[in-house]
Amino acid sequence: MQTAREIPSRDVIRTQAELANYLRLVPMDGSPLRYLTPAARARFLASLRFNDRGVTTFRYDDLQRLPAPRTREVLALFGLQRDASLIARR
């Protein structure tokens, strides 16, 4: 069984199974997902859609409420940190 310490921070979540594994192994207080409220986190996670290359779409309205560096951290979990500038607060 893999532990949270065995999941390098540079690993990117590319499938629903990897996301489930991450959520099971990584304590929320050590995850960038902690920046979202529980309700916002649930909406964001439920909105994630994956294909063979990773995340294809996600709900971003709750991410817009975060400061840009925190949005970048959340999206980096999925290799999407470059998209943070596209969802910055307007």
C-alpha cells in the first residue's frame, strides 16, 4: 500500500483512480485542495472529467475566489498550473 509520503509532489493526477488514491492517502491539511471550502471542494472535484491525457474539463468558479498562487497550486495537482492565469479573478 502506498502512503502519502510515497506520492511525490511532482506527480500529476491524470485519472479518476489516481484522484481517489490521492484523496485517500493525502491528508487534506497537506493538500492544496484545503484552500477550497468543503462545499467548493466537493463541487470542483465532482466537476473533473478525465480522458487518456488527464483532466479535460473542470468547474472553475470557486477557484476564481482564491488568490492566483493558491489557484495555481490546486491546478498543479492535475498538471494545469498554466491555466491559473486564465481563471484569475476578474
